[in-house]
Amino acid sequence: MQTLQTVPINMYILLSAVLFSIGVFGVLLRRNAIIIFMCIELMLNAVNLLLVAFSTYLGDADGQVFVFFIMAVAAAEVAVGLAILTMIYRNTGSVDIEVLNKLKN
Amino acid sequence: MTQLVGLIPLLPLIGFLIIGIFGKQLSKGIVGAIACGSILGSFLIALAVFFQVKSSESHSITITLFDWISSGKLHVAFSFLIDPLSALFLLIITGVGFLIHVYSVGYMHEDEGFSRFFAYLNLFVFFMLILVMGSNYLLMFVGWEGVGLCSYLLIGFWFKNTAYNNAAKKAFILNRIGDLGFLLGILLIFITFGSISYAEVFSQAKFLGVDKPVITTITLLLFVGAMGKSAQIPLYTWLPDAMAGPTPVSALIHAATMVTAGIYMIARSNILYTLAPVSLEVVAVVGVITSLFAASIGLFQNDIKKVLAYSTVSQLGLMFLALGVGAYSTGVFHVMTHAFFKALLFLGAGSVIHAMSGEQDIRNMGGLKKHLPVTYMTFLLGTLAISGIFPFAGFFSKDEILAHTFEHNKVLWVLASLASAMTAFYMFRLFYLTFFGNFRGTKEQEHHLHESPKSMTIPLIVLAVLSVVGGFIGVPEIFHAPHLLEGFLAPVFADSEMKTLPTHMNEGTELTLIILALAIAIAMIYFAYDRYVKKENLPADEDEEINPAQKLVYNKYYIDEFYNAVITKPVDWLSDKFYRFMELRFVDAIVNGIGTSVNWGSRTLRLIQTGSIELYLLIMVLGIAVLLFIK
């Protein structure tokens, strides 16, 4: 455990921020629905990383407990999301989100 | 007893509700029974109340149902005042009302609106009772408006005819014009006295001096209301047109009850009027001029109901004349006798119209004496009563009016006597042309001539009896018998009596006046007999040429046309201008503008819905960012 703490907390914050931004940009800019889901997972995991880092740095176990919650929620959300995506693929034959514009006036 | 007083107006109201809601499902017999029964119930209670008032020491009882308005300085209770004046009116309204209800069961039997008719009639009686029983001006006004409403509903009863609807509208509008004056009067009373309940206003008024401008204004404004409701000049033109309604309506509303509301109001406010002699003069002059004017028109009318309508206007004028010369109980006396014989005459006319299969023009009648014996007899009694022949009811009340007027102002007496003379003439003209001579109608009509059923003839008989004996409650002094009515009503007018100088007429003068009036009346009757029976003169047909003076009177002095040109047309023009400018360009623009702007707004907002998921995601992220940076 000693070696882990020699890495300053800033590095973890920076890494988490970069991962999160990559996730955000991926959600905004990518057209493939599966990629977007992966980017959402990326964002969630970035947050997980940050929580674990701080939990170790502060010696408080609450952060790690919260990570478990996040993982459970992420899993549930992926299950539902992929199910919906499968139905969309069956109905429209593609996973490109530009196809899903039926609400256009 | 006091609890039962509340039932008097309640019974007709319940009758109205039951017949109004369930009328179509009930049989005609039941509807008639409920309607007549409720009025009969009210009559019996009114009778008990009358006897109690007569024998009790305290002459007025106030029964409060609940506190109605309590706002700032205004406190109005929903309470009834039972004193000799209201007790008498209660008897008239419920008694004559009951007879007319019974008559209507026969008269309206074939009509498909049978239940609607009785619902309206009951509602009318309810409002009229509220009018006379109210213990403050506001309740009187509620009744006042309510009877105006029922009058509108009943005049336009056969609503499929546009002319009848116009007559109903005319009645309501002219009433409303009067009501404006009435309302202003009430407001002024409240400002001056701080209350609108009779007890408080009159007890304060007692101590005021005569000829205060405020009191004169109040009384004149109240009289404007009476002019509209009781058809005096200039607001009388609705009453002849109101004959468009079924005959029982004309009998009840436009002869016996509603039109007497103005007289009731002035009699009730007698102390205020005594303090304003100027207003009394106005009342007397308007009354006598209306009386003469309407009588002159009645001389040439050919519709049986129109003659009676103008006769009503004329008699109302005489009642106002009586009030105007300070003879309040005389005015009320004439209200009572008039209710009897005018209702009788109208119901008799209805019987004639019923027999003639709907014909109302007397030029097409004649010789009905042998076909309608009961109607003939009762109509004769009614005509004798209205002409003021001794010893019928009309003689006593009319003689009293003339006597008091003679004491007050000889010119008014001459005019009033002239109006009475004309009354005798045109009434007997009507009588002779209808019942004597040869039948002038079609063969069809002659075939159908029949006396009316019992439900119609029995009320006629009862009213005829009342027209014969009703006058004896008010015999003049020269007969050395007590004037029962004046004694009964004395407490109501006591304060006024104290303020004015008592007058006493010389016995000889009074006898001379009576004999003079009788002589003139008998002469008029003979003149009519000579002209219409002996010489068999007939009124001119529609297309015959008549001399210009006669044409003027026959066309009612063109007053309706005058009102049309001077008042209706300018108002129509103004309303058209308002419509074009205010309504179309202004109000419509604003309202439509709101609609258009909502449309525009929604069209613009709709552009946000592009359907592209990328845009939605972008907005979501931006929104979160904004939320995060704004604490």
C-alpha cells in the first residue's frame, strides 16, 4: 500500500478528468450507439477511479462502498440500454443514431 | 303563526321547482293541482295572518329569516314585514292569483306548454309575495326585478312567434329603464338614512322637515321606477303590447298584481312622499294625464284585450292620482277593487276568445249574449263595476278618488271625471259590440261557440261576486257607516296623517259629487247603448277611410313610432358604430391577437424539436454544466 501512495493525488484527479472528458466528447460526437454506451461506461468508470483514489488517500472506506453502488447501477443500466438498442436494430436495421429522428417536426 | 309566514312565499316557490323540474313527466291534472294547491295554501295562511293583524294590538310584525348582507355600514336582513298594508296585498295576490290559476287549468288545457306555464305562474306569485312582504327596499327590489322577469317569460310564452318575443323584450326593457330610477332612489335612501330597512328609514324620516331636496329627489327617483312597472307616461307603451301573452297572464300580471307594485311602493313609502309635496304633485299630474290619455286611446281600439289594456293604464293613472293627492288608503282601495273587476274582465275576455276560437277583434263578434250566458252576466257586472255604478265595487273606490281630488285641485278633478266618463263609454262600447246585436263572425266560428268549462266560469262568478260586494268595506261618510278599509290601514299611514292638515268635506258637496259622477256615467252608458245597439254603429274596418283626428287616436298618437325614431334608431346607430369600431377593431383584435401570438410562440418553440439525438445530448450536457456553475 505504501507504493501506491507515493503517486500524488493530482495524477489520479487528472487521469479521471481526462477519462471523463473523453467519455463526454465520445457521447457528443460519435454516431454509433454502441460506442456511445461505451463512452457512458467510460464516464462512470472515470468517476469510480476518482472515488477509489480519494478513499485510499483519505483512509475513508465510504468511497469504495459508493463505487460498488455505481457499478451495480451501471450494470443495470447497460442491461436495459443494450436491450433497447437491440430492439432499435431489429426495427430499423442500423445502430446509427441519426436514423432515430422520427420526432422531427 | 310567525313560522307559517315563511310558508307564504315558500309554497309557490316549491310549486315552481317541482313543476319546473318534473313538469313534463307529470300529468296535466297533477301539475294543475300542485300549482293551484300551492297558491291556495298561501291564501289560507295569508287569511290567518290577516285576521291576526286585524285583531292584534301591535300592527306590524317583523319576521327575520336570516342576515343577508353585512358589509361595512350596510346591514340587510332577509326579513318579512307583516302589517295591514302587506296583509291586504297578500290576500289580493293569493286570492285573485288562486282564481286565475284555476281558470288557467281550463284555458291552457290544450296547450303543449301547460307545465311550463304553471311553473312561470308560480314563480311569479313567489316574487310578487317577496315584493310585498319584504321589510326593506332591497327585498322589494328583488321581488320587483323577479316579477319583471316572469312578466317577460310569460308575455313571450308562445315564443315561436317573433312579434310576441318583441313584445316581451319591450316590456322588460321599459321596466329596466324604470328600475334604474328605482335603484338610484334606493342608493340615495341608503346614503341619506344609513339603512334601507323600512323601520329605520321611516322612523328617521318622521322627524324631518318638509320639502328637503334630498327627499324630493329620492321620491321622484322611486316614482320613475313606478312609472316603468305600473305603466304610466312615458313608460307605458309595453302594456298594450303585453297582450301578446295568454289571457290569464294579462289578468294576473297586467291587471291585478304586478302593475300595482308601483302603488304598493308609494303607499309603503308614504311618509317620504308626504315630506315631498312636489313629488306628490308630479305623481298626481302624471297619473291623471296618463288616465285621460289612455282612456282616449281606448275609445277607438278594436281588439278586446287592447281595450282592457288601455283601461288598465287609465285606472292605474287614477290610483296614482289618489296617492298624489295624499289619499293613500284610497289608492290601495282602488287597487283592490280594480284587481277584482279587471281580472274578471280579462278572464271574461279570455272566455270570449276561447269561444270564438281565438278571434280577438270585436268587429267580428256580436250577439254572444245567448251563446255565453255566464260570461255575459259576469262581464256585465265587471263593466258596471269599472264604470263606477252604485253599488258595485268600482263606485266606492272611484268616488273616493274623485272626492279627494276635488278637495285638492279642481282642475285635476275635472280631468279625472272626464277620464271616468270615457271609461264608462268605451267599456260599454266593448260590452255592447261583443254581446249584443247580430253575430258578425264566420260560419266556422259560429259553429264552435260554446260556454266555457266550469274551471273557467267558476272563477268568473267568484270575481263577479267580489266586484259586486267588494266596495262595501269602504263606504263614504255620508252613508253613516264605518269605512272599514281606512280604519284597517290607518296605522300604516299614521305618520303621514300627522304631517298633513286633516281635510273634511262638506256632506252636501260629497253627495253632489257622487250624483254628478253617477249621472255622467249613466249618460255615457246610454250614449253607448244608443250608438252601438239602437243605431247599430260599427267601428270602421281596417281599410276604411277615417278622419285624421280619429286616425291619430286609433294609431295610439303614434307614440311607439315616435319612440322608435327618437330613441331606438339613434341607439341602434350608436351600437352599430360601437360594433364596427370597438368590437371588431379593438376587442376582437386583442382577443384574436392573443390567439395568434400563442400560435406564433408554439411554432417557434417547435423548432427545438429537431429529432436529432446529438442535439439533445448536447443540450443535456450544456444544461448540466450550467447547473454546476450556478450555485
